[in-house]
Amino acid sequence: MSTQPLLQARGLSMRFGGVRALDGVDLDVYENEIVGIIGPNGAGKTTLFNVLSGVNRATAGSIQMAGRELVGCSADVIARLGISRTYQKVRPFPRMTALQNVMVPIINQLRPAPSVSQAEALAARWLDRVGITAQAHVEARRLNLFHRKKVELARALAGGARIVLLDEVMAGLTAVEADAAVALLHELRAELRFSIVCVEHLMRVIMTLSERIVVLDHGRVIARGSPAEIAADPSVQRVYLGDDHA
């Protein structure tokens, strides 16, 4: 692992009126690592993703990607610089096929494919890589949830992402599907050497998938460490189980 983080956020704050959704959050993401973000509902997890991906602009703080300041950049610029994301509610273009969905970032990246046929070929390779070649020409609205999530993953990677933000990508999946998704993410990360930051409520999944975990509560970081350290941390136990169990 490099000694310098690929992505470095410092003092991130986000206000919505009188509500402080993020309160001085620091986050480092290194090349080729998997970081889990956990916390109770309303902790600020999705807001953090929205700020990192340019959906919302932080009201205070800094985000640097490979030394470039991202606060103030639009979501499309941030995506082209190498940060892609998925959403809690999967958002493929419903009337476009799986193949066409994956072609979108290929055509719109900083160095797009030189022709439509080459973009199609690249998109087909990504669909094969996530295991849904057979669904390439099926409209996204007709795919089941697991396959739609795979389309979103292929689409995130197809744009040349160096960091992929996965927002509850396991939600709604069966235990077998979730285990298969974890195995696929580990395999793709080892092969392609990109970083993953994942928000997830399924503790079994987050503990298996992540190398480091950051815990948010009321917009603040209350703990960070390895899965084993987080599982044993009294402050984390208190947030999830209450004072009587900490």
C-alpha cells in the first residue's frame, strides 16, 4: 500500500438548513484497498457519498484525489477523474439494454472509445466480467435486482474508476447472492487494482469485505480500524446495542 492516500478528505461538513449531516469528517482511501463505512440510520453515510461524488457540495472541508481538489467540481467531472458510485436504489437507464447502460461511461470518459462498435465491444467485456453476458440485450427494467446491481457495477468500472463508492450494493440480495457479490468484488479488485468504499448495513458482509472500517454517528467519525478492532470497540457497541451492552 502506498504511504500517500489516493483520496484524502479533511474536515468535511455538510449542513441542510439547521441539520449538520456531516461534522468534520476525515477519510483516507489508499490505492487498491476496501474501506467500509458503517453507522446507524441518519449517521451521514449516504451524505458522505454524495459529497465525495459531487452530488452535494460540502459546506466546509477539503477532498483531494491524487492531489487535486474536488470540492466545487461537478459530479460528471469527478466521475471522469476516477470516482464512480452506485446508489441505494439502483439507477440503470430503464429502457436501455444492459449493454447500452455500460456503454454510457465508455463513451463519456476522458478518453472515449473511438467508435460505437468499439464501445459496444468494451461494454460486452465488462458484462462478461460481472457474469451477465446473457442479459446484454435485455432492457434494464426487465432485469432482476441482482442483475441490475451487476449492471451498475459494470457501468462504474467501465468508466475507468480508480475508486468505486458502493452504496448498500447488497441490499435486497439473498444470502447466496450477497456472498457471490463479495467474492466477485474481491476478484475484480485483485485483478484491476481499484479501491472500494462501501456503505453497508449487513455486518456479516462489511466484516468479510472490508480491510478497514470507519464508523459514523450523527455525522461524526467515532471509530476507525480493522474489522476485528471495530467489532471489539465499546463506542461502536454502544451505538449499535445501547449502553447496557457496551
